[in-house]
Amino acid sequence: MTVPYRPMTARRPDEPHRASTPLELLFDLSFVVAVASAAAMLHHSLTEDHIGHGVLGYVTVFFAIWWAWLNFTWFASSYDTDDVVYRVTTLVQVTGVLVLAAGVPRAFEDGDFKIVTAGYVVMRLAMVSQWLRAWHGDQDRRGTALRYAAGITAVQLGWVARLFLPDGLLLTAFIVLAVLEMLVPVWAERAAGTTFHPGHVVERYGLFTLIVLGESILAASNAIRAGLDAAADVPGLVSLAFAGLVIVFALWWLYFDHPAEEQLTTLRKSLTWGYGHYLVFASAAAVGAGLEVSVDYDTHATHLPSLAAAMTTTVPVAVYLLVVWFLQVFPSARGTAKWAFPVGAALVLAASFGPAPIHVTAVLLAALVAVVVTAERASRG
């Protein structure tokens, strides 16, 4: 039975059987809308040959989505009390996520971050109240909690002030504020480290990876359906759909085949792993947009040249492989498996210049999975 209120003390980092709660899963699901909207806008920009605008809009909007998710995830790992006050505060944050998601199209197309910032204000004020609860309840980490509350508030004021800057300063201000956001945990954790649960955090990141990979499957499915409705080349679209599924399945396999708990042993390693996942999540979601562009190319719905159309998929796949390799494979893998990922990424990029780049990418990723599995079996033998 949920109690109305309990002191917010730090949870044990070695707590047994720690798993994601239904509230955390609901929080994750609220981001599905935002991720889907960002990926859809990226697809639209790429297919219209607005590549520079599309990529810039995507990386900035996705940062807002990712950072909001990351802040709650690490906090909840240390301070989830599951009382009524905590649940209500988290539901307020979910509301902010949905407001943010509603503002994604405007932010993407026009650089208008007013609605996104409004959603951010809702989420960040709720987050500050959570840290103030931690300040009151966790006597050993009061300095840490106060630094988080002060840092988040200060940077949030910066985001609001950014709305009033001239257009020529918006990108610079975004970069500065994004860096400041990422420095707040570095500064706060030096007072006294929070007691996040490594296994719990890894599970939460894995679940979000599933969300973005699921978005890629949905995007590709919708694109194939649109092509079939338009009476396009059915066998070609079916083979493209199969290749797209192989790509997503391989990306799933390669990510979850390497447990990452042992990477979260120090503050530096934890921040590197946690922050590095921005590229994992963003590239995984971008794969879906790229597969949609490939369908558009095959159905003559885009005027992109073949190389550009291919690279909308091969580039995010290569980025995904390199970042997963750097974060989870390179520190612990040995032999062939240690270097298979960067070689695979290079070959995927090279596939952009040949015929049937999506199909070749699918074959290369399937081969990479086979190499990794074989190498790991040999190392255990």
C-alpha cells in the first residue's frame, strides 16, 4: 500500500532485485510521443533534401528529449520513495514531457522552442522539488542535493532567457546551455556521490534503447504500408522491409549482448557511459527515419540522389556501432570481437556507394553478429 509521505533517504546501490517500477515505465512511455515526433520531422526534412536543417533540428530537439529523460532516471535510481508525493511529482513531469512533445514540430521546423521550453519548465520545477526533498531527507548528501537544485534552476532560467534572444544567437546559446546542463551533475556529484544502482540504471537505459529501436520498426512499417497503398513495387518493398528488420534486430543484439554494469564504477566512467548514450538513442531513432527515406527513394517520393538517400540509414547505423563499441564493447571485449565493431561501421559506410545499400547493410550487420557470437564463444572455450 502506498503511503502519503516518507522521508527521501538514499537507496542502497547494492539493493537486491532492483527493477524498473510501473511508474518509471509510464515515464518512459511518455517519451514515445516525443521520440516519434522528432524522428518523423527528421524523415520529412531528409526526404525534402533539407539535410542540414533536418540534422541540426534533430540533434537539438533530441537533446531536450534525452536530457529530460536522463535526469529523472538517475535521480529515481537513488531516491525513489514511491510515496504519494513522489508519484504525483513524477506525473507532473510526465505532463511536462507531453507538453515538450507537442512543441517538437515547431522547434524542428521553425526553431521555435517556446512550447518545448514550457514543457521543460514544468519538468525542471518538479525535478527541483524532488532534489529539495532529497536535501531535507538525506543528511549525508545535503550539499549534493542543494547543488542539483541550484544548478537546475539557474540553467532553466537560462533556457527561458534564450527565448528572448535574436535568431543569430539562438544556436550559440543552445550549445552553451546544453554544456552547462551536463556540467551540473559533474559539479553536484563532487560534493558527495549519489547512490545510484548500476544494475537498475543499465536496465533503464536498455528499456529506452528498446523504445527508440521500436520507433524505427514502426517508422519502417508505416513507410512500407504507404508504399504498398500506392501500388509500388511490392517485391522490392517486401525485401526492403525484411532488410530493415534485420538491421534493427542486429542493432538490438549487438547492444544487449554486452552487459554494462561493470562500466559504472567511477563518476567519470558513469558520466561517459550515461552521456554517450545520447548518440546511441539518437542514432537508433534516426535509423527509422533513414529506412523511411529509403522507401521514399524506391517509390520515387523523394528527389534525393542515391548516395544521400543511402546515407540517411548507413550513417546513423555506423554511429550506433561505433558508440556502442566505445561504451560497452571496447573496455571488456578481447580478440576479434574488440575490433569487429569499427570494421563493421566502416563497411556499412562503404555500402552507401554501392547498389542495394540497405540490403548490404543488413548482411553486414548479420555477419557482425555472427562474428561477435563466434568470438565470444571461442574466448569462453
